[in-house]
Amino acid sequence: MHTPHPMDPRHHPHGRSTTARNPYEELGALADAPPAGFPGKSAGEGAAPRRAWRERERPPRVDRRGGRRRRFAALPLAAKAVVGLVVLTAFVALADRWAVLFAERKAADTLKSQLDLNAAPEVEIGGFPFLTQLADKKLDSVRVTVPDVAADRVSLAKVSATAHDIRLNADGLTSVRGADVSRLDGDVLLSFDDLNRELGASQVTFSGDGSDRVEARGTLPVAGHDLRVHAEATIRRQAERGIATEIGGMRLDIGDLATYRPGSRASDGLHLTPKASADLARETRKAKALLSVPAIVQRLGVPKATVREGLSDDGALTKLTGSPRFAREAQNLNLIDLAEDNPEVLSDLGLDPDLLDGLSRLTRPVLADRLSLAFELPEPEHGDVRLRDVRVGEDGIRVRLTGSELAVGSS
């Protein structure tokens, strides 16, 4: 007789026989079970429905390449034609844009060579399609932007112009020999940054002061002294193709002591400032230096007896120099004229004789030339180009440009 092993799971320790269940078989049964409510109970009854259920739940296999071909083949003929037309249009547009870029680059290189520019200008051909315009030998518009154009003592920051209704002399894209321009418009910019760099030498700055005026402020070295300079330039059109400035209000300040205005008018020359003339009432030494020169006393219009009393009595001197009339007359004295015969008096006032000598040579034309600017557009061989409105903005001076019946190259 076979004796069961005490650890055999088929035998109960109390003598009852049991059959152990495999847990993996239970999991398999759960996986094969149909959803709730699905018919079929036993393996024989539910096998076929379960296979059908699994077939429905399994995702279909997709042949991607074949599927796309079948979908495109299923499109109607009209849809296929539209797709083909869109693709063809895209290729034509791409070819047209390539031709435009090629023509713009070639035009920029040609302008750089003919105008002797430092850099190639920006060329933008307008209108679409370009190839159709080229076949008709006529362009709607061409915009050209040229930076940093030399113009006399200054550089034009930017010249932008748009040509309209251009007739080409060409046999193709690579054989454009010239063009006729019916109409041209644009503008010229002379920036304050360029003026500051080229005229001011980093010591004078230019800024807008109204619609037609430019203000110059800064320092100007004269005989080893840095004098504050102030001037106003009125912008005006010169003939039909140029602009120029008229410098006015020129003034050089020697601290708070004196102001120099170049010119031949009575108000021009070197004069004490209102503050300096008022300080004479408190600076006895300077006041006595002025009153001890007969020529100065005569110009001041002070009676000799009053002068003698002031020189001997400080109280009388303070009363004399503190009067409004004396301060006014002291401001009217042209110290440049006094320096010729009485240089020691001006030294007593705190003025360097070398500075006075430098100011005497700094005439109005010399100072105006340092601050003036002008430029003129070259005259074209064929056609007409003119400058119109001149206006001053925040960034610089702008001038409107017009032209008509221009010929470029061989037309």
C-alpha cells in the first residue's frame, strides 16, 4: 500500500482528501472570461463566443504605406487636381522668389560698384509675380536703401528711394543692361549721431530745436581752455539738390566770468556776465583795477570826481559799483578792445591773456565753419532729382527726395 507523504497537499491532515488549485489557472480563467452579461458558462458553451469577443477587441493591423495610397486613390478626380495645382503653385512661387533674390543681389552689387559705396545697398523689388514682370520688361517698384553716403564734411546716415514704373532694357534675368524710371520718391537722413562724431569730435552735441533748427552745445578748446559753446543752426534748402545751415546765436562762455560772441556788432565781443559785473561790488581789488584806467572810466561814463572818491573810500566804491547803472555799463565793455592797451587790467579780472588772443582770432566765419554743414546730391545725366521738404526730427535732419524720368545704365 502506498503511504501518502505527510506534506502531500492532496491529503488533509485529518484524513480528508482535497485537490489543490493552481493560482495561474485561476488567472487564466479570469482573462478568458467574457465581460459581464456575455453568454456562455462552461468551457464548451463559451469558447466560441470568447474567441469572437477577443477578435473584436484586438486592434486591426494597418498597412500605413498601402493605406495612404489607397486613401489618395479613393479621392475624387477634382480633389486630385486641386492638390496637384497647389503643389505646382508652391513650386512656381518658390522659383519666382529665387529669381527675385537673384535680381536684388545683382542690382545691389552693381549699385555698390557704380556709386563706389563702402557696402552694398539694400534692394527690394516689389510686385508679384516677378518673372511675369521680367517677361514684360516692366517692374512695378524697386526700393533702394543706401547707408553711409559721403556728402562733403558729413555722412548721410541713410538714403532711401523707391522707383515706380520701371522699364527694363533686358534680354533676361542675367542680361539687364539698364532701366528707365518714371517716378522716384524717398528721403535722406542726416543723423545727429553722425554730426556729433564728424563735426563735434565728441565735444559738441547736436539736437533738434524746432522744425527747422538744430542746437549745438558742448565745449570748444581755445588756448588751452575748454569753453562752453552754444550755437543755433537754421537748416535751409540750397538750390534744388542741396541743403546748408546758417549758424546764429554763437556764444562761448568763460565760466561765469565772461561771454564771447564773435562778430562786429556792438553786442559782439567779450563781455562780463551779469554775475561777474554784480560781483564787482564785493571785489574791491577788481573794481579798483577797472576804475584806475582812464579809458575804462570814460567808457563807463562815471564822473572823475566820483571815481576819485571811490578809489580813496571803500564805502563810496561799494556804493558806486553796486549801482544798477554801473553794472549795466560794465557789461557793455568789450574786453577784447581793452586787452590791446590794458592787458594787465584783464589779468586782474582773472582772464588769461593767451585766451584773449585766441578769442580775437576766433572770428565769426571761423567758428561758424566748425559747426556748419552742407551737402548736395549729384546731378543725374538723364532726368531730374530734387530735394523738397527739410525738417528736423528727434534722430536728425530729414529731407524729402523726388525724381522723374531717370535713366540708369544703358536704357
